[in-house]
Amino acid sequence: MKLLYNFKYFLEFIIISCFFFIFKVLGHKISYIISKKIFCFFGPYFRSHKTIENNFQNVFPNMNKKDLEKYSKEMWEYYGAILAEYPFLKKLRNQSFNNIKIIGKNNLDEIKQKKEKVIFISGHFDNFELMAMVIEKHGIDVAAIYRPLNNFFLNPLMEKIRKNYICKNQIKKGRSSMKSLVSLFKNGSSIALMIDQRVSEGIKAKFFSKDAYTTTIPAQFVKKYNCRVVPIYIERINGMNFNIQVSKPIKFDQNDNILTITENLNRELEKMILLNPSKWIWTHNRWK
């Protein structure tokens, strides 16, 4: 069984590496179109497609089949668009973000001027990798928490891309990473993380009125350091352009407990998802 998985991972690595090479040759615009079509065609055959349907039913129990198929199709297209952009992250970072509009830039300016340490949160919307990139490029020290890929052939490549072009401080998700995270925070670095993945080391918190294992990292830092939390929403506009909405920092009452803070942040995430459901990646098994 292990040998079979290793072969599968190696095959995936070869396929993704070939795609990245081809995308670089074709250029961003053509790669964007091709990758969207590939994912839209093959997406429904992936094992995660059933998870997507279950997640939609959890959030929209009255959704009809036609709308479910529409949102699912659009989500796979966005997934394909994200893959096509990995070979061009260097270009995105170095071109002064001509195709990225920051809404709420004054909130980032205030954090930078005060040299304030905050917790930036978001979910897997459109090209979610842009959050930490934009924050660091804006002159704010930030450490991004990421989940290593199960594919140990592909993971080093993705880690290299993230460290070189997204943000230099990349912290692996897990209990063992907390020491590094605390050290960076104490030394002046803010933290950026996605709070929409199911985590075994989290707690059960209400997410769309159902219990879901949710990370408590933001709540822990709020309780210990009395820091503010900044929700960020990333939205793809007209293909390869993006709006990044930086919300006003949230200041929690120190009497709030871990669960209360965590569920309040889940509600912020719910608002983002409901803005346009197809822009959230529904493949994560949030309510397992």
C-alpha cells in the first residue's frame, strides 16, 4: 500500500511539474484559460467531489441540483486558475501588484505605522496565496502558517515557491510549530493563517451552525497578547485581477473565552463565503 501511494505521489509530482513548465512557456493568460478548462472537466471525477456536495448541503440544505452543479463548476474553474498562477507568483510579486487592488489599505497603513502585531485571518478564496504576499510586500513583517502537502515529492517545490515569492517566514501547521510562531510574534512579526481547514488539534466550534474542528491559534494569541485580528477577503475580478479586502481590525474583550473568539471568527468567515460561494474551495472536509 505504501509503495502504491509513493508511486501515486511521484506521478502527481511529475504531472504538476510538467504543467508548471508548460504554463511558463505558454504565459499567464493562456495558462489561465487552459488550466480552468482542465479542472472544470476533470474536477467532477475527483474523489473530493463527494465532499464538495456534502459541504454544500451542510451550508445550503435547500440548494437545488442545478445551483449545486453551477457553484461546483465555478469552484473547479477557480481551482484551475490558482494552479496556473503558481509559476507566475514571482511576476505577481515583482510587478508592484498592478492587477491587485487593496481595499482598506488604510488599515494596513495603520498597522505598519504603529508596528503593531496582529493576526491576519482568511479562508481559501480565489488565490489565497496572495494574502501573505501582499502583507509582506506592504512592509509588514508576517509569518504565514501553511499545511504541508501529503505528497512529499511535491511539497518541497511548493515550500520553495512560498518562501521565495509569498513570504519568507513559512511555519508548518501543527503543535510543534507553536514555539517558532510565538518567537516570531514576540520579535515583531504578525501572523497570517487560513482558519477554514479542519484541524485535529483544534476545538469543536460552530461553523454554519454545525460543529467543526477549528484552529484556536488566533484565539490563543488574542488571550495571551491582547492583539487584534484582521479578516482579509480575496476576490478574483475579471479573470487575472484581484480585490483584496482588508477589514478593520477586531478588538476582542479579554473576558471572552477561546470558544467565543473562535466562533466569532468563524462567523467572519461565513460572511466571506456567502458573498460568493463558488469562490471558496469546498474540497476540505470541514464537518467530518
